[in-house]
Amino acid sequence: MTDRQLLCDDLGSIPAKHFTGLGLEIGALANAFKVGPGTQMHYADVQTREKLVEGYGRIKNFPTGRIVHVDFIIAPDGTITTPYRYDFLIANHVLEHTVNVSRALNEWMSRVMPGGRALVVVPRKSTCFDKDRPTTEPDHFALEAALDSRLAPIEHYLEWARFVDKVPEAEIGARANAAWKAQANIHFHTWELDTWVESLERLSEGRGWYPEETRLCCGCHLAAILRRL
């Protein structure tokens, strides 16, 4: 374990301890991070709050009343339509839902002021419903970036149908094809701590940011504090 792979037993304490000023949280929904006093937050998501409440209201017992207001909309290509630059950014369990991880991280970090930080958290594969899936290898992200992927390839949906939905083999193709046509929102990528660290180190090369810390939090979250140069 390197000095950047720290053990964290309280993920929620990270922003309050380390981040102040003007912040942007992406995809907060009903679980916005607590921040310190005097900190101003903006929130970005793929839909307005009204649309999010309507959609998530179909999920039994989802706390729609806690869904935060949405200040800025994230465009289909991942661009965040905000004129601001931020002291810090938070993306909690968002990156695994992005088709092109390299593009997402570079877009997020472009919104952070020099010297600022981003907290990015993803689920640890072995502790969630992704546990039976292959771990996404770091080489995958280089290929993804080279192709400048904007639509999720059907391979992601085939894997999801087989290992998460546990669809019978004869039905996997049809299930995956339907999900692909709808570009359904799933976990497109999976990580364990070693691949998380390597992926971030390789993705940040020459990009004007770097992983300042990586953390295993509560045994089930993989977190990184990214620093803008």
C-alpha cells in the first residue's frame, strides 16, 4: 500500500475537512455531501429537479423530498453548462455511470480552479451488485478515450445482463439489445483499489491534474482526491 492509499472510515467527513469556498457537486440527488460552514454549493445533474423527482418518484420509498435543486444541466456529451470555476468538485457514485471516463474526468477537472481539488467516489466492485463482473482494466480507458466514445457499446449491456441481471443465456442478447437501444443507465465500469489507483494515474498523465490521494472507505467505496495543477 502506497502513502496515497489511505484507510478512511468516514467518507462523509472528507469534504467538510478539506474543501471550502465555492463547490460543485455532480449527481447529488438525495444524498448531497455535508460541507463546512461558509461553503457555497452549486449542483449539476442530467435533468432538472422536477424531472428527477418525477423519475425517482417511481422507485418505492425513494426520498424525493431530499433531492437537491439543480443549478446547471449536464449536456449529453458530458459538458457542464456552468460559467463558474470552482474551489472544489464532488462526484459521488457518478463516474461508473459515464460512458467515457477520460472525457468525464477531464471535463470535471476543467471546472476546478488551479490548486483546487475534486472528490470522486465509486463503488468497490466486490462489495456491490457488480461483484460477479470482470474488473475494468486500465487499458480499457485509453481505448475508450481514443475512440471518443459517446454512446455506450453493447458489450457493457451484455455483461450487465449476464452478471448482474442474471438473465438466462438464451435471453441475454435480446435483453442487452433493448438496454443498448435505450442507452440505459447502468454501471459501465468497475474497480477494485489496485485498478482504481492505476486507472487514475494513467488517465491523469499530461492532463493538468493528478490523484493526490486514493482511499478505501468503509470497505465498500473507492475514493480519490484529485488535484488541479
